Amino acid sequence: MADVARVAGVSPMTVSRAFKRDGTVNAETRARVLAAADQLGYVFDRTASNLKSQRTGFVAATIPSLNNANFAETVGAMSEVFEAHDLQILLAATGYDTALEERSIEQLLRRRPEALIVTGGVHTDRARRMMESAAIPVIETWDLPRDPIGHVVGFSNAAATQEMVAHFVALGHRRIGFIGGDADRDTRGADRRRGFVAAMADHGLSADRLIDAGTPPITMARGAQAMAELLDSHPDTEAVICVSDLSAFGALTECQRRGIAVPDAVSLGGFGAYDISAISVPTITTVDAHARRIGEEAARLVVALMAGENAQGRIEVPPRLLVRGTSRPGV
């Protein structure tokens, strides 16, 4: 800091204030300090300042997967909001494993984040106790848990699938299948499966066409394999709901390999509104969960809570059914 102060022609205290965006440092002086720091390759060490203020300047977050486009959008949106408030994200990927989530939460909380944002509303008992005792804002996202720990930004995965079932039933389909993952690992996927079973029962239809596609995240290849299993065991299937757009795209390719016309012979639905669902041939009927908005709402909620504002504890972000080329009127 003394080196930067010498090059910029200011005091070390002014350098510190410039990096903290202190209002007592004018724009011209701050620019001169930052230019000097850049010239010297200097990175401001916030440790001492954080010890004094009891602030760390980062928000911890957990997501199930790093290669899921939906979660990437959510984190990207959070990052943009936090950047505008001089906050950073410390991110942990849990691999759809609640035990790993528990360990990740413990490690994150040891670093004293300003807030914690987690994906989903199902956790181990110990993880839940740690979050309840953390004395910081906790936001559960991508879900609407019955007994939230703190604040919630999300939607009902079960209700989203029920809407998809209603769409297919309205088209005249009765023999409808579901391709999902390991229900013990992917709790949101399990909710979608639960929504499928409940909706089929509501319509007086059998929900016996359930295919477990294995450990999440479900790939396109695994979606194709699951579709093959479903078609082999139930060749009269009229429509298939997949736990994600990636598995739906895999199912679509399996139909094409078998010469089964989509949507003329079989209708398909996915989840997530991934880019691939909008450019596939035919385009895939899907559910847009508004991943980016979830991230924005969660980040804005954190900022409001840190500012001491009375913020809404439950923010619902209703998903939207996008009817596209893979669903058809029944024959």
C-alpha cells in the first residue's frame, strides 16, 4: 500500500479509502490510485479491514452442478447484482448429494459469509441445524419448502409437472410416461416425479410408465437409453415427460433412431428451457423455470436483508409452460 501511495502521490490511508470506495476520496484521486495499483500489480488486502468491520464481503452459495445451464444462469444473475454492491460469491457444487451439501455448508460457514444461498429445500438434519444457527440470512432457491429455514425464492416443481401432464391430457394422450433420475439424489426431480404421479391419478390415469435414468445430472445419452427402455417395455406410449431438456433431447434422438415420428407418433416434454430445446428439430416442449430471475431475486433479497430492510420472506417465481414442436393433438 505504501508503494501505491508513493506512485500515486497520496497517503496510504487515501489508498485504503480509494479501494473501499470511501466517499471522501474524489473520482480523480481514486482513478490515480487505481492506475498506480494496476501499474504495480497490487491487490488490496481486505483482511485487516474485514476484521475491524466484521464484514467479509462475500455471499456463499451452493448449486448441485457446475455444468447445468439453469444453475449457471442463476449464479450469473446473482453475480451481477452482487457486483453492483461490492459483494462476491463463494460457490460450492454439491453434486446432487445432501451429505456433500452438508460438508460444503460447514466449510462455507467457517468463512463467515454475509449470507448463504442454497439450492433446494431438502437438507440433512445437521445442515439444517447449522443454517438455522448461522445468524445470517439463509435463502433456499429453486423450491418452495414446506418448512423453510429462512427466506425462499422458487417454485413448486411438482406443480410445474402437473401442468405438463394437463397439457398432454388435453391433447388426448392417456398413456404417458416419465423419465427421471435417482429420487434420493435429485430432490427437485423427485418432486417433478411426484407431481407426475399425482396429476395422472387426478386424471384417472395409470402412472406405471416410470423410468429411472440413474444418478443426476441426467445426460442426453442417458435420456436416450431411458427412452429405449420405456419404448421396449411400453411400445404403446403416447407421450413422455422428461426430468430435463437434456434427457428430453436424448429421448428425441432415440425416437429418430427408431423411425418413430415426433410428435406424430409420440409427444415429448422436457424441463429447463435450455438453448438446445429451442433449436432441436422439432423444438422441445418444455418448462421455463426463469433461472435468471431466481438468481436476481435471491441476490436482491440478500442485499435488502444486509441493509436491514424488511424483506419478503417467500418470493414465488412461477414457471411457464412453453408448448413447442414435440407435443401434438391426440389421434
